[in-house]
Amino acid sequence: MRSILEDPPLEPTPTGRTPAGIALMLWTCDPTEPHRLATPFAQAAAASVLGLPVEIHFTARSVLLLQPGVAEILRPSPFDPKTVLDSMREAVDRGAVLVACTDALQAHGMNPRSLIPECSRRGGPALFMGRLCDPDWRTLVF
């Protein structure tokens, strides 16, 4: 018998299957507001622990977090010993994939080849929209 303190089982999708994956979009998350940066990576790590594929899409100013030296000096809270980069690495270590929006990289004059090594994919808006339109995927926007 399940305890009420345990997480409930995953809900089936409209097709009757458990979710195929989780795609998170970081839209309002950027280096100027580090207090917004803990939750998305904690949610990504939790979804990965459930065995779901996880993609974290960095768009708008959130792509700035993918520059070397940025996330490693940010802390979501003065009471949190982990940096934002530590949280990103935890999510990646559990299977999450970091996806840099090619349009956002271009808008910020960033070289896609000079991002942190944890960011392994590039993709435009169509990639996230594909996840959003897929009834077997769940999406979150932060």
C-alpha cells in the first residue's frame, strides 16, 4: 500500500501512456535574477529521477547562463551553498539535456561553439514547439 507521503504515479497522457518526456523552457530566467534559477533545474532533476527524458531549452536572456563563468558565480539564494552551475550539472548528471536556442544565441552575439560543455544541443523555436504540440510530452515554461 502506498503512503500518502509518496509521490503519486505519473498520470497517463491523452493517448493512455505515461509522458514520453518533459521539456522546460527558460524564458524569464536570466543571470540578473538568480533567485529564479533554482526551481527549473530542481524540476528537471526530479523528472529525470522518474526516468523521463528531459530537455531544458534556454531562450531569450537565459542563454547568457550558458557562457563560461556566468552560472558558476551565481547562487539562487545566499543560503544555498550550490551555484546555478552546480544545479545545472545535477540535472545533466541525471540525464537532462541542455538545449541552446540558436535564435537567442544570435540575438546576444554568442558563439554556439563557446558554450559550457554541459550544453550539448542547439535548436530553434520549432524544436520546443514540436514538444509542446506532441500530446505525449509535458512542457513547463519558467
